[in-house]
Amino acid sequence: MRAAGVIFRMAVIILIFAVIWSIYAKWQSGGFAANFPGFTGSVNSVTPSEVASVVSQENHQYWQIGVVADSSAINSTGMQTRIQTRLPSAITADTSEYFWIGSYLSDRSFIQIGYAILWNQLRGEWFYCVFSGNGVKGPCVYGKPGSVGGTGKWNTYALISAPLGNGRFLWRAILNGNLLGTFPMNTGSTGPNTPGIYGEQSAYKDAPATDVFPEIEFFPAIQVISGGANRYSAPNHASVYYSAENVCPPYGLAVVQPNNVYIGSHLSCAQPYQYVW
């Protein structure tokens, strides 16, 4: 009987180990990406806010709308967008607004760059942030309030990688051709993922998605360096992304020509995941 009990316990331990290994292998292969909102066959539509909220279990609320490049932008080693600064007249207390370009990388880490508007300042400031593959935030660097100019000022935000050696890569955060900072990463490519541009309202307390976004223009909205090229080009297509069913309305988007996107309140609601060019 004692031998049978030992064998039974060993069998249970082996079974538990097999289940854990199966879960780990599936996570490594990206098999759980479909659990995140916006999954369309890769993790390109998932944003760092989603990862951070899952990992940290913080009361992080966010409402995001944007467009994501198609598979012509996979394996990107650089990305950039040009955004016109526009400032709202008011923002809900303890809430921030962000307008940015970003992407998952091949190791499931996430990078982004753009400008932010904090509720108690109402002045735009550049920022870039990095999230590890398990959602840990950092580095996350902000410029001074007003560093992206007032309403009407156009700025180009870019992230581009270069090899460091020993399997490491240095990503550069660039504003209008000027270096803002650098950060080393284990990968220099988006892999199967593709960059997207977004407008976001973000808060760490209960808050409605009711802030009025000015109509923020992104043009060119998405440009990437991919396929071994040494210069930026536009993706062939891009599709709509909402972080939740109730994002549009109040927030919408308009595409007036290929790679020319407006994100703001009171704009139309395109169908999620449909191509807009």
C-alpha cells in the first residue's frame, strides 16, 4: 500500500509538472495573445496598458483608439510618426492623455514614443516608455511641460534600433531628429508584430471616458524601417483598433487619405479591425 501511495503521489507531481510546462510553452509561443483585446493573429494590437494592468493588478483604467500597420511592417527595426500638437481645454482630474506610436518587439517587450498631456498642466510634453515582456515598466522618460510646443506645432517622434554586439541592441528615442535618450534591449526588431498609432485617456482611479479629445492629426501616421531597408516607408495597409467596445463613441477616428489619421472626440466609428487604407 505504501508503495502504491508513493507511485500515486509521483504520478500527480509528474502531471502537475506537465501542465505547467504546457502553459509555459504556450505562453512562449504567443498562444495566449488571443486572451488580450484586439488580437488579430499576432500581438501587434495589444498595448502596454493592458499588459501592465494584468501583471500589476493596479486599478489602471485606459481608453485607446488607433490604427495598426498590416503584415507589411513586420520585423521593423524603426518606426516614426508625425503628430500635430493640440491641447484640450480641460481633462478629468488625475487623468492623462497620450498620443503615440509603439509596438511589441520580438521578445514581447513593448516600446512607445509620443506626447502626453497631464490634467494639472494642460501643456504637452514628449515621452518615451519601455515595458518588459512581463509588463514591468521602465525606463519611462518625460520632457518638460510645453516641450512639444503649443497647438499647431508639428513634431516627428521616432524609435530606431542599432546592434550593440553580444546579441544586444540600442534603441534611440528621437524627436525632430534630436536624440532624447537611449535604452538597450535584447532585440532590435518587432518580429511578427507591427507598430500602431494611438490616442489614449489613462487614469488610476474611477473615471469616465468622457474627456474631449481635440482632433489630433497623425501624418504620416505610420512609417517603418523593415525588410532590411535603410529608410522609412509606409505600411501597405492599416486597421482600426479599440481597447474596449465603449471607446467609440466618445472617441473616433477619420482617415482622409492613406496614412493620414485624425483621432478625436465626435469623429466617426469605423468597424474594429477593418482596413482604413
